Amino acid sequence: MAHTRPRTTRAPTPTAGMSSVQRTSRTSPAPAAPESRTSRTARVRGVLPGLGMVALATVAVLVGSRAVLTVSPLVVALALGAVVGSSVVGRASGRRATATVAALRPGIAWTSSNVLRTGVVLLGLQLSIPEVLALGWQGLVVVTTTLAVTFSATLALARLLQVPRTTGLLVATGFSICGAAAISAMQSVVARPGRSPRQVREDDDAVAGALALVTVYGTLAIVALPWLAGVMSLDDDRAGLWIGASVQEVAQVVTAAGAVSATALATATVAKLARVALLAPIVTAAGIVSGRATARGTSRPGEDAASGVGGIPPDTDRARRVAPVPWFVVGFVVAVAVRSLGLLPAPVLDAAATVTTVAFVAAMFAMGLGVDLPRLLRTGRSTLVLGAASALTVTTTALLGVLLLT
């Protein structure tokens, strides 16, 4: 019998049982700081193409909108974005065109979220609480009652007309508060994390529809309200309060009230500021409701809460981490306090107003790139009726308040 030599068991080395990645990390740890710096640089470079496109469009809109003073440059920006998005970006085909569109998307997305929220914060610097209080208790009651009735009635009518919930919310916000700026602020609440691609497109279409309605019916109010104020023999203060409490866009308010008198214009401007002051509580309330619905896993109509839309699961974990009160609303309130306390000189406030307009125009163009115009035109009939009803509600409620309280 052959003699067998006993086997010796070799003691395991510290790296035995480890993967090559683990051994590498144990012996030569990767430097984290250079990697994170490189990652940040890559992200910055990734948004530059889209930012460049948005910047060129913003300049073009701001220059071109001077020819049409009654139309908000925000509306012009969104319309231009919708045309470009529907005819160029949305129809890109071929490897090169698809790669170009993909390169633009990070900057477009960054603009439609971060730049938009920055504009909402800076909007607060245009609002002074002492100026609003100068309206008197009667004027404040007219403004707050008109806003509450219009907002709630528009939401109810949207459900009755089976208008999508997001569209109803944005239309109610635009008509009851301050047009395009309010729609932009509320859109930031609507655009919470966890949306599917289909929801993103639907939300962009809702913004476009709401802004179109604000433009159409606000333009009609420019002609109708000064004429009706003369027919009813309203004095300048009452006419100004009626216009300021019911017309949507600031440019529309200025044009309509200016057609009456300088006194009416002054009163209308203060009434409009009072409506802007109520933007923060309305958006905050909407953010809280939206946050609770997300935490409960509530899905939108046509969406399965577990699987999302089209099989794409919603990012519920990330959505639950979102604060119920958006940070930009807190920033808006702080900006209002800074303006009310007189901490900033007039040149700084003027510069901030310009930056606010630029930020909103850029964000509106970026959001417009996601609008599907053919789809919007096919489904806009009920939304048009909703806008007419909301315009009638805000105009009638404000007029009744002026007649009864002043």
C-alpha cells in the first residue's frame, strides 16, 4: 500500500473569500473627493447645452414681448416652447437628432424646476404688507372672498366637467390669484417626485392650457371691465378695486385700470398685490394635501398605485421624503418680510424684479418644450368651458363685493 502523505490545511489569508472589488478597496481605497468633484463637473457640463438653448429663447422672448404689452412674456415663452417642443424636439428622429435632444434634456429639466422655484422666491420681493393693508378692511374682504369663492368654485366645476385634476387646480390658481406667476408656483407643487413620463406630459399640457385661458379671458377683461365700470357709473376707487380683484395678469390689470384713471390704477395695483400675498397660503395648503395623498399612496385617475402608469412604478419612497411645505414658499414668505421691513434699497428691488421676470420666462419656455400641442387642442373643449366659468365667477364675485362693501 502506498503511503499517503497527510494534507496540511493552509490558514486562510485575510483576503480569502473576498471579491476582487473588496480586496482592491481594502488594499488601495479609492479617493472619494476627486470622484465627487468629477461627478459634479460632469453634472454641470450636462446641463449646459439645455441652459444655452433656454437662454437664447429667453432673450428672444423678452425682446419680442415688448411689441405686445398686454400679453405676459411668460405666456409668450410657453407658447414658443410648445411650438418648438411639438415641431422639433418631440419629433426628433435619427441617431444624431435623438442624441442632440437627449443632450438638451438635463438643462431643460433643471430650468423648469430650480429656476422656476427661484422666480417664486424673488416674487416675494415685489410685495409689501403695509401697502396691502392700506387697502382697508373692506378692500381686503373683497379680495379674500373673491379668491376663496373663485378657487373653490373652479375646483368644483372642474370635477363636474371631468377636467383632469391638475388642470382644474392650475386654472383655479391662475384665475383666483395672479395668472401666470401663480400657475408657475402651483406647478412646482404639482411636479413632485415620483411622476411617470406620462404624468409629466399631462402636467405640462395642464400648464399650457391654464396659461392660455388666463391670456384669453384676461384680454377680454381689458376691454369689458372699463366699459362696464362706466356703464354702472362706478367711481375710480371702486372700479380700480373691481379690476384689481378680478383680472388675472399684472399687465392686464395695469392696462384695464389705466384706461379708467390714475386713481383706479393705484387702487387696482394694491388690490392685485393683496391677491399675490395670498399665494403662499394657497400653495402651502396644496402642498400639504398633495404630500398627504402621496404618503397614503393615492394615485391619479387612470393610474394604478402599485405599478404607476404604463408599468413604470412611481418613486414613492422619494415622494414621501418631500416636505409638505415647499421650500420656495418659505423663501417667498421670507422675501415678503424683507421687502416689508424695508431692508433693501430701491435699485436692488428693481433688479430683483427684472431677474424674477427672466427666471419665469426661462422656466415657462422649458416647460413649454414638454407640451404636446396636438393633444392639447384635441382635449381643450371642456377646459375652455371651465375657463369661461372661472372668469365669470371671479368677475361677478368681485363686483358684488365692491357694490356691497364699498
